[in-house]
Amino acid sequence: MDITIQKRIEQWQNPPFDTSTIQEIKQLVAQNNEKELYERFYTTLEFGTGGLRGIIGAGTNRMNIYTVGMATQGLANYIVHQGNAAKGVVIAYDSRRMSDVFSKEAASILAGNGIKVYLFKDIMPTPICSFAIRHYNATAGIVITASHNPPEYNGYKVYWEDGGQVVPPQDNEIIREVSKIQDITQIKKMNFDEAIAHGIILLVGDEIIESYAQKLSQVRFKSDDLSPIHIVYTPLHGTGYRIVPHILKTSGFPNVHIVEQQAIPDGNFPTVKSPNPEEPEALTQAIELAQQINADIVLATDPDADRMGVAFKDDNGQYTLINGNQIGSMLLYYILLRLQQLNRLPKNGFVVKTIVTTDLQQEIARHFNVTIENVLTGFKWIAKKMKDYEGSHVFIFGGEESYGYLPLDFVRDKDAVSSCYFFAEMAHWLYSHNKTLKDFLYEIYTQFGYYNEKLVSLTLKGVEGIQKIQSIMKHFRSNPPKQLARTTITAILDVKQGTLTDVMSGTTKAVDLPASDVLQFTLENGSKVTMRPSGTEPKIKFYFSSRKKGTDIKQLEEEVTRYNETLAKELLSTIESVIT
């Protein structure tokens, strides 16, 4: 084993590391578990542009109070150098294991550096942290969460004063400060209880929820009349357990039925394989409850309540889960339609989506003469566009295919709380017009064409997995296919190189997107195939998007779905040969 790794292992078996940490490492050494020791110490957990995310445990490549502490000290140094210590930092945390511990550790370190802290008393959704940063005029925010990752993970996300996650130049400037913290002895820390007593750490209660609810009430379309629709909601053991039912019930939806087994915050997520509202298995209990009470819709939020999943009845009375592109498109069309009907559609309105999100939303926005912007994957880029346009344009909606949406402008991250509200409001409005959600979706397809998107993720863990992901991207960058599914590829977007190549003419032009390891192939029939490594998980993701116009939606669905399956099968066959 490398001498640097051996030194790290030795250091973590002695003070100033705590007894529990020392024993955890000593046990691995006694077991001669070299593979696990290597995974824990071959590198330091990278503080990247999205903060930290990793498996909980002792070691330099794990989420623990020391890696969190060093990251927080680097952030604190940056804030102090900026002269913003008095403005303060908002800290929120979810229901995951160690989230409360990590949040208190971060608060104590910020306090030790003379930085004011707004710390939530209870677990709180990520979008409420974004809201609170703006509400308190804080300089930054921290959210302790690993979103919908498996239970063994946790994470640390950093937000800036606009309420969005940090983007250039702040992200790289913070990364440089964090990289300077090489030892835990560099961490400055204040006793947590003393910091509260001295007013440096302020504990935030439900008053922030009421402020958010009041803002939401000002932008909704629905009156205060009580809705007859029945809603089943599951927070999947996460932070939405109190706020989502509260928002719905105080907005005129009295018939909210909570999945009780999943309404208890629990970082082990005992009732699901994965606390991910994208996964049908995660909504099993919610759909069972919906069938029992004949509910109109099923809503689900992930552990930090920034993503939302939805199910509603199909023609056979069975509950169907719709995907993130469909949810976002329905919300966007509903909001634009209602704004138009009420003569409130702004002339300078704009919508933002990511480059892997369905182009159906582009067609919808253009139909209403609304500007639409395409940005990189990651909601921070949507928040950045909101900041860039502030004062000149009116934000209407932002979304990404991975079940994240923002239907209002006073939050700067994806917001499942307000998304749950607006989806319920849409269902109520359709009910009052004798229409179903399925009718509404089909109306959209009839008007703009049937769009089908397919996502395939390959999980490739560990050092070997990283190497395989890199080899896949290198292969397709240097040997791009000429066709897929017998369809000619006409354009190649390479975001890492910042180029868009017209394959037919051979001409290349620059694109105005920040460099990122993304490749996108456009086919002559308008279909798109996009590939990118995940920034938060050991995965590489492949997106397939195709479209066809017509009036027989079911037939179109079969044809386009089959075509996307062919695209995926052909591409994955090539990938298999690359990594084996």
C-alpha cells in the first residue's frame, strides 16, 4: 500500500481523533481489510463545485465530523475574507444519519470563526434553506443532505447569498480555501451551547415556514375555497413530513392523507429500498393507500424535499407514475395557461430548463411567446440564470428531468414543497372543469407532439468504476458514432470542449455553456442522445429523447418508446465492449 495512505491510516488511529473513530480504523487494520482501508484513505473526500458527498464513516474519503469540519473551516475563512461574517450563514439538515451532528459541528465551527449562524431547530427541506438565506439576507447557506442517495451516504451543499448553490467564481474560490485546510488542528471551534448563549448561533423555528407559506399564498391561482380532491402524500421518511401537509391544508386542501409508516423521519429509510420518488417501489405504500381511499393524486418527496414524484389514475383506474419530464411539462403548461387566462402573463417572462430535459417544454414556452433558456444539468445553473436575468426579466418556471421543479421566484433551488402545492392546484382546477390529469397530459401531446424520454444509469463504484466512466467518455469523444438505430447523427455537442459540430458540413462553432463532461448527439429525426458522468453518485447517465406528432397518442407512445429502446440497446452494447 502507498506510503501516503499508510501515514493517513496511522494518523487516524491516534488523538486528536476521537475514541470511536480510532476504534473504527483499528478494527479494519486488525481485520487486515486492505480493500476497505484503501477506499477510505486513497484520497481525501473532494470538496467540489457541489460541496461534499460520500459514505458515512471514518477516513479521509468519508463523511465524518472531521471532513465536514475541514470543509466548514475553509468556507469560514472565505466568508471572513469577504467581510461577511456578520451577515451570517443559514444551516439546514435532513433526516439522514449524522445530519444533526454534522449541522451542529458546522455551526460550532462557523461560530468559532465569529460568523453568525441561523440553525434550524428541526429537519428542514432544502428549498426552505434557500428561502431563508434570502429572507435573513444571509451571506451563505449549508444544507446537510445526500438527497435521495442510499442510507449510507450523506452530503454537504453550499449556497450563496442569492439562495442558489455556489457557481463560478465563488465555487472555485471556496474550493481553494478548503484545500488549504490540511489538518484538523487548523479548525477553530466554539462550544455549541456557549455560542447559543452568546447569540452567535440563532435557532430558527416554524416562523420561517409561515413566512414561506405567506409568500406562496401570494402567487397561487386558487381561491380559498375548499377543494374536494383527495391527496395521498408520502415524505419518504424525510423533511417534508410537516411542511407539505401544512401548506396543502392551509391552502384549501383538507383531504390530505399521509402514509403514516413513512411520515416518521428516519435516515435508514426502513420502508423503501431507496428514498427516491423517481422509483416506483418507493411509492408502493402510497399507491396502496390511494387505492383504498380512491384518491385523485399521489405526491411524494425525497428526504430533503427538493424532488417530487407523482402518480394519478389511468383509463383503467390504476395509478400510473409519470416521469419528471411529464410532471415538469404539465406544471409549466398549467402555469403559463393560467397566467394567460388571467391576463398576468408577463411580456418579459422566461423559463429555464437543463439540456437533458425534454424539448417539449421549449415548444410550450414558445407557444406562449415566453423566452426559454437551456443550461447545464444541475439546478444551480437555473438559479444562476435567474440571477443573471433579475431586474430585466420575470421568472416563471424552472425544471429538470430528474424530478426537480421551481414554480416561483423567491426560492433559488428545486422546490418540492411548492411543486406539490401547484400540482394539487392543477388537479383541483382540472376537476372543476370536468377533466382528468391524464386528459390534460394528452391534450399537451396532441398540441405539441408526443415526447418520450428514457434514462439509463450505469453504477460503477470505486476507483475501477471511475476509470471505466472516464474510458466511456474518452471513447465516444474520440470515436463518435455515425448513426444510431439506423438514423444518421447530424450534430455533436461537446460541452467539455465548448463546441457544436455540424457532422454533415464538418463545421464547428462555440457554445455558451460552462465546460462540463457532457456529450450530446442529435439525430436527423430530431432525437437526442446525451451522456454525462453524475456529479454526486458513482454513475454515468445516458438520456434518450425522441418525438413524433399525431393524434393517436397511444400508438405514438408505442412507436417512440420502441425507438428509444432501440437507441438505448445499441448504445449500451457499444459501452459494454468499451469497459470489458
